[in-house]
Amino acid sequence: MAFESLAEKLQNTFKKLRGKGKVNEKDIKEAMREVKLALLEADVNFKVVKNFISDLSGRLVGVEVLESLTPAQQIIKIVNEELIALMGGEAEKLNISSKPPTIIMMSGLQGAGKTTTAAKLGGLLKKQGKRPLLCACDVYRPAAVKQLQVVGNQLGLPVFAIEDSKNPVEIAKKGLEHAKLHSNDIFIIDTAGRLHIDEELMNELKEIKAELNPTEILLVVDAMTGQDAVNVAEAFNKELEVDGVVLTKLDGDTRGGAALSVRAVTNKPIKFCGMGEKLTDLEVFHPERMASRILGMGDMLSLIEKAEEAFDMKKAAELEKKIRTQNFTYSDFLDQIQQMKNLGPMSQIIGMIPGIDAKALKNTQIDDRKMLRIEAIITSMTPRERDNFDNLTPSRKARIAKGSGTSVSEVNLLVKQFEQMQKMLKQFSGGGKKKGLLGQMKRGGKMKFPF
């Protein structure tokens, strides 16, 4: 989970402060020492930590905190504001050219996920109504062109490539002509990676930049490499003058050093972050949301956005109608499971919910495979069984268990939990003031799903 170890240490520090009715300068000094150690252990750049603690301490020792009725809350508020400022303040948008196409040049070391990120970015922009064209300019890495074509095809994106050419500058120029000819308003160049800062390949990037004058140069770095990612960003920025950074594998970065250092060291914004292996797992980087996650306050805005993308609003309206008419079936339940799967791993979703104790859930097994087993059981039913027209007799349950590769006891458990859910839904569907579905939810009604 992103920032897991850093978040745990910071939250423990603030927990100690919450136990105090009043705080003095000694308490604040001790808390700042713990914050400093937590940041250094998270592989945050030393100079960044030093400046951050200096700025933070200057605000915390003021009368604003010492005379506050709730000093711990005031301290957390100030730390939150400073973390947001450290990561850039506000989300930075892509530069879009007033005269299409917008040219986006991807750069970075080998293994950072540049090719996949180029496709992910194209997919994200396609959802926004753009018409991206990917251009395969990595002529050195074996199968790099094929990889871009495969991921591009999976997202329904066209890919421009010249199989027998070894001149990336020429490929980029012809690709741009192709984009203009076919009315592609976004042109994404996947350049060759490098194992280290290589002068020859860096000159190649400079030549592509000089010939095409890209609207945006994005540097792709692996968040899990911590301080090394910051050093790479600094070196690339010095040579290319990048416009922004994409942090990949942020979902697996428990420390968070790169995310907290890149902006301060390079003065370039983090524009996107990779939060999973799926081709849809690319998010706009929001400093305020990341700070909120680090301090254990959740990230409801990102969760809502994920839900809006994953759930079909028309189907949601139909579901509410079925609940009101007490006609919720296994088919409806299966549909909800399939939509929930689009949200991503449950462990990642739970981390976005405010008030959830991440530490308490650390050793809890959130088994996403349970959803798959439930899905298998329901799909092994006949259409009439799914729609509650045929009773699930013991012989039917045995057939369903065999067909789904599960046991009769698992089928019985699902049936029992489904029946309990139906009873609760009948309460939601009751008439009268505050008894409908929305009224129940506003009053805090809870629904237990069987996973």
C-alpha cells in the first residue's frame, strides 16, 4: 500500500499528541524529531527533510498551536498543509496545444514502465474525448515496438511504427505527419529507455525535442527506487528541461520518498501516478489527496471518481428500482460484483476510506478471490435460479457446487447471506418518511455483503 510505513509512523506520532490536553514546546520538538526520522526512513531527500522540518517547526511553535483548545488537531492541520505544499500544492494539468496535435514526449530509464505508461496516458486521454496516436520510437529494446502495439490495441489506440527503421527522429517526424493527416489531436512519443544516463541516447532525446518541439516532456520514474528516482529526475531535467513527472508503481511504494522529494528537488510537478498493473491504473496526481492518505484521513474524492468510472449510473438506477419493488436477484448481485471488480483491489479501496485504521487491517486477509468464487457459484446457476424463480434444492446446490468448483457448504453460505441481504433490502424499500433506500443510507443504515 502506498506510503504504508511512513503513514503508520506519522500517525503514531500524532496519536501521542492527541493524548495530551495541552502541548508545550518540548512536546512539539519531540514530535518533530519523530517526523524527521520517519521521513528519512521513507528515503526522502535529506535537504528536503531539513527544509520541511524547519518550515514546520517555525509554524508549530507559534501561539496558534500552543494556545489551541485542540493542539493535536491543529498540528495535524499544519502538517497536512506543509505536505501538500511539499508535493506541489495543486494538481498540475497537461499542457494542451492550442493548435493540434499536442505532442507528448515520454522519457525515462529502462524498467520504469515508460511504454506501458505511454499507452495508459493515451487511454486516459481517450476517455476525455481525445484522439491519441502512439508513436513507437524505441528502436533498441527487443520487442519494444511490439509491446506498444499490443497495449495500444488493448486500449483501442492506433500505433505508428516503422518496423525496419533504426532512426527514431525520422520515425517521430513521420509519425507526426501521420497524426496531422488522420486528425489525431494527441501525439505520444515512446522514446528509447536507458540503463543509466547515457550521453548518446540523451543526445537522441535532445534531437527529437529540437525537431518536433513537444508541447509536453514527461519523465517516467519508478517510485519504488526512492532516492534514486529523485536523482534520475534531477539529471533528466538538467539535460531535457522536462515539464512534469509520472511516478509509476506508487501503489507498491510503502515509503514514499520519491513522491515527497521530486517536486522539491527538481521544481517540476508530478502530473500522474501509476496505481496498479491494469492499463486503466493511471491517476492524476493530487498533492492534497496524497497528503490526506499519508495522514490517515482517507481519500474520498479519488474513491468517488473511481466509483463513477466503474459503476454504470443507468444500472444503478435500475437496481434502486428493483430494491424498491423487492425484486433483487442473484443476477443483480452478480452485476454489482462485476462492477465492484472495476474499482480495483479491495485493500487499495479500503485505504481510501476515512477513519479506517490501516494498521489494524494490516494483517487482515482481504481476499479478492472470494468475489471470484461467488461469481463462479452464481454463473453456475440456471437463468431461472439466478432470478429466484426456482428454489435451490439440495440436488441443485450439489450441481452448482460441482459446476463452480466449490463446495456445497460454500453455496449454502452464499444462499444464507443473500437471503439476509434480501431482508435488509426490504427494510430499505419500505414506504414512508426516511424509510426508502436513500433515507436509510443518510441515517447510517448498513449492508453486509458476503465478501
